[in-house]
Amino acid sequence: MKTLYPTVVKLLAIYLILFIHTTPLSAQTTTPLDSTYLAHLATFSKNAHTLASEIWPGMKIGPFCIFRVNGPAYIMNHPAPPKEARLLHDSISIFKQSDYALAGTTQTPINNHLTAHNNYGQPMYVSVNQFYAELFHELHHVYQRTAIKQLKFENLADLLTYPEDPHNDALRQYENEALLEMLLGPAEKFTENLNRFYSCRLLRKTIIGEKYSNYEKSVESAEGPATYCEYAYMKKYATTATEQEFIHKRFYYSLTEPTYGREGLRNKHLLSGMAQCIILTRRFKNWQTEYYNSGLPLNDFFFSKLPAKQVKLPTLASYEAKAQYFTTQEKEKHAQNLEAFNNQPGRKITLIFNTQPEFRGFDPMHAEAVNDSLIIHSTLLKLGKGTNSFTAINQGTLARINKQVWSVKQLTFFVPETAVKFENGILTYTDKALSVQWKYTKLDKNGNEYIVTSE
């Protein structure tokens, strides 16, 4: 017995650990993917605190959470974790993702504390570092929203009505190439490229107007610093050739990769803001505090630190020709995408709102404005809560709006006919991608479409 006793105790201890880890709340089962990302969470916390002090003086690390849809959520650095959460180790607690309907790469209040979160169940990550670099990006947004009160965030509605103009597209392509040359080109050409960058900005403002010029600046002002943090995380902690290739494609090539119309528009200014942050870091010490204290848009602050002059730009015939063709193609694509949406299989449900529902969230990077009143949401849309609630994750929905993206007049989506229920005046349907429960006062059928009028 003396020789077996330690072995038995060890086996029992291992079994207990496995039982606790693989049978968390409500008998929820974890997977190797969960274990992989959980194993790096404490290290990420250390990395985040170290890097923040190095690249952004004054940045505080707020609460953060990682999760898998329909799986576990792990939360750390949170002053008031969910009451359903169970402490694991290293101040990490576990609860069910479904308890808070967490979705996407963003920030959500959890127990009145804004919390950065990211979904590691998404298939696009080349490494664990890429995933955590995105989480570090969101942590900078938490810092901005809780500590930098004077920072103005973008009006998301402006993205959806941004002018699709080929002259603007051609100039923006040339402008971003000048910005990348400032970042990566020879030092003796810096002033020349700075003047080209500045002159493109001035000329494009005459094309798109002050409203949309200010929209671009607002994206750069908030997203530029956050993307700079994401970039810095990858630069410091990436080790593999695949990660280095990702850095080049994501942060450099994507800036100058040709895009037209509204396609990739927000991402372009997210990256142009990042590039301006990198340039400022190379030339000025502690500019970050000065920038946030200034109350200026990032681009205005950039030119205040690096004065530029307007110069004559070259004829951009090849840029213009491509932009004319591809911008027209983008406009035609909107009509094609709307037709494809309306012709998908399943039962078509149109939900008409007599009272405007609470708008709880969407993904502006994957929302397409077909026109000024119709928006296709492809990755995330959340409306209402409680008895009247709608959540779509990676399932297309069509919203008819009243001037603003968050003023939804009606919603159209598709479900399997046998799964949708209309009982006791309540529309209900639930699967992994879509969950809807809404009270209604009128139900009509028109061919393959149910038209549901809400209370």
C-alpha cells in the first residue's frame, strides 16, 4: 500500500483537475481549442501590461475575456466577474458564452465594467499571437472609452452613405502609397511624400465634402492608435515565418491594396491611422499623451507635428481608369448582393417594427449599404432584449433603416420553414447563428414570406 498510495493520490488529483476543467458550468465540455487559448491567457495579461507601458504611456489594462460561441468564456482582470463564473487560477474565471451572448471582437459592459473580448472559435487566425494582438487592440478601446473623454468616435452611419466616387478612389490609392513610402521609403524622400500625402487629403476633401472627410479622421483618431497597439503586439511577440508574412500583408500591403467604393473603406483609414502613429513614434517621444490631451483628430495632430505644404499632384490617368471601372462594378455588386439575399433558400421573415427597437450592436466592417435605406448585415446584428430580442451571428440579415443605421424600421431574414414558431402572439426561432423572440400583433403570409408586424 505504501508504494501504491502516492500513485493513487496522483491519479485522483489528475482526475479531479480534468473533471473540473472539462465539466464546468452546466456540464459544459471544453475542447483542445479551448485549452490552447486558455493556456496563453495569463501570459497575454503579462504581455499586455508590459507592452502598454512601452508603447502608450498612461494606457491602463482593463478587463478582458476570450470565448468560443456555444462554449466557455474565460475572463480576467475583472473587478466584478459574472456571478455565474467560477474561479480557475491566476485570477481567471470561467462562465458560459451564452450567458452574456458575447459576439465578435469588440467591447461589452459586463457588470457595469467595459470588457474587451474576442472569439477564438473563428477560423481566420494564423496563430495564437494574432488572436491576442486583436484582443490588445480592443483593450486600447476600453482605455479610450473609459479614460479619454475628449476623444470623438466615428458616426457609423456615415460609413454606409460614404460617396462612391472614382476620382476620390483614385486619389486615395495614390495618397496611401505616399503614406506607405513615408513609412518604409528612403529618408531623403520623406518630405516629398509628406507633401503628396497632405495634398491628396486637401483635394479629396473638395470631392467628398467636410462631413465624410471628418468621418475618415474620426476612424483614424480612435482606430489608428488601437491598430497601432495590435501591430506592436504582433511585432514584439511574433516568432514564426507565417506570423511575419501576416504582419506584412495585414499592416502594410492592405494599406495600398486597391479597393473601390465603400469596400474596405473603414479598414483603409484604420491602417492609415496606424501608419501615422508609427511615424509619430519614430520622430517624437511621448507624443501619445500630447495627442490625447490636444483634443485634435489624429490627422490634424499629425500635420501639426509634421507641417506640410500643398504641391501639384501628377496626372493619375491609370489610377482614374481603374477607379472608374471598379467603382462602377462595386455599385453593381450591391444590387447583385441584394438579389442573392432575397433568393436564398428557407422561409423569408419580414419583421416590421411599430416601435423602434433598441439597437445593441453590429459589425461595421461587414455591413453593406445597398442604398441609403437598406443595409445587409453579414456577421453581427443585435436588436432589443428580453421578450423582444434578435441576435444574428454570421447569418445575413437585411435592415431597412430611417436615415441612421441604428434606426431600424424593419428586418428581413431567412429560417427553415418547419423550425419557426408563431404561438401566443410571439415569433420564436433559435439555432447557433440566429436567435429571435418578438411579440407581434399581426401576421400575414405572402407566398414564401411571413410579414410580422410587431407591437
